[in-house]
Amino acid sequence: MLRSTLIRTAIAGVAVLGLAGCGGGGNQLGNNNAGSSPAPSKVTSITVGSADFSESQLLAEIYGQALAAKGIDVKKKPNIGNRETYMAAIKDGSVDLVPEYTGASLAYFDKNSTETDPQKAYDALKKALTPGLEILEMSPAADEDTIVVTKATADKYNLKSIADLKGKNLVAGGSSEFKVRTAGLKGMKEKYGVDFKDYKTLDAGGPLSIKALGDNTIQVTDLFTTQAVIKDKGWVQLEDPQHILPPNNIVPLIRTDHKAGDVATTLNAVDAKLTTDDLTALVKRIDVGKESADAVAKDWLSKNPVS
């Protein structure tokens, strides 16, 4: 997902919850093949990171608080930035753990991937990862990219599918990544023959894009399926029969040299409890209710204890 990620404002910050003091070296990526740089039996501290949007920050908080409850010293560095930025951080060892999305992450590691089935995308991601990185179990919770227009625009141009945008001479807007990724304008051009009159670089599903769509400054943008604003405003999600938008189940991405048994067990238990409905409701509390990710995560964990 172009979360690459829910207010995704283009902030150049850092959201990290990291694992330190656990064997395996700081900048050294281990090999994720069997028998090479095995996971440590125990870790004492961990740095967990997130992207620069509220859902990723929420998931990082949930992961971090769940691990802290197990006696692990958790460090946080929020708002790392876009996928390219936080991937660099986890590769160089300044971050040890980030919440990720299967399809979007797969597209990052394997630009030729065309998987549209959630399980197959997860399996392909496991094989495509850089040596020294691993994913844990996939959550049933998912947050997909979705191409959105207002109901007025959909009615005016009879829009039901992304293909219907062809020849409509509309203005699109969103993140800088949405403009160049296959799950964005590049894929819309290649798979659907869609061109736009103009593109306004705003943010990734954040307040700038939402406002611009609402006031008709742009007519098309990329939002995320867990954003309550879509339903609240009655906006229309365009169908994607060519599958340029990948499946995006939540999954922890972790450095092998920090994947101790208690860490993996805790994170897998968290992800097993998460649902898409949970994410939608929790993100709304942050984006609309203006609650902190820290408080929302704490409340969710109190109602969904991880044994």
C-alpha cells in the first residue's frame, strides 16, 4: 500500500521501536537463510519504527507496548518517513522492527511481482526479502490502497471502475509516491490507459488530499480502506479489475538478529487479534477524535490482552 500507510502527512521524521543488545551486530544484516545468523534466544531492548502516517504509528505503538509488557526495553522513534526511508533504517540497523503491509512491501522488494492473492503475496514476500530481514505471521487485518472520487464526480462522469477515468481530463492528487508507483498513476496509465490533466503533490491519504478532494481542487486521489472518511462522506471507491492495487495485510517486518522467540510470539499474538474493523475504528479515533496513538494503542491492548 502507498502508505507507504490514517493521516499520512509528508513529515520527515522517525518512528522506530528498536531491538538492541540482542546479539547480531548493529549495522550488520544477517542472512535469512537457514543456518546463517540465527535469531537470538532473548533480547533485552528493541526499537520499533513506523512510517509517517497515523495507522503505522498506531501499529508501532501496539507492538511496542505489547513487547514492553513482556519486560523488553522499548525505544520509539516515530515518523521515519515513506517506505524507502524506513526500509533504509531497518536495513542499516537503526531500526529493528516496523509494521508493514504485504503487497506494498512485496512491490518494494520485487518490482516484477504481480501477486493479487493475499496468501501468495505473503509467501512471495518471505522469499523476496533482503537477507537479514524476516516477516512474522500475517494478520487478518488489512488496509488496502483505494482510488477514490466524490459521489458528485462519480455521478457526473459515470465512474465505477478505474478504467472509466480514461479520457475524462481530470486532476489527480496525493503523495509523491502515488504519482510514480504501479499502485498509482504509473499502473493506471499502463493497465488502464488513464492520463490526467494535472497532478497535485499533496500527502498520502492525509488532510491535504482529503480537503482537495472535498473542495474539488482534485477529482481523484488514493486513500486507504481503513479510513472512515470514505464512508462518512459517501465517497466512491473505484473498482480495480486489473489489480494494480495489491493486497495489504498487516505483518511485522523484523531484523533476523532481533527475532527472539518471545518477541515473535508476542507480535504474532497481537497480529492474530487485529481485525480490519479494529483498524478502521482505531484510526478514526486518532484522525478524527484527535486521540494520541499511544493512548489508543493502550486502550486496545487493555481489551485484547496478549498472553
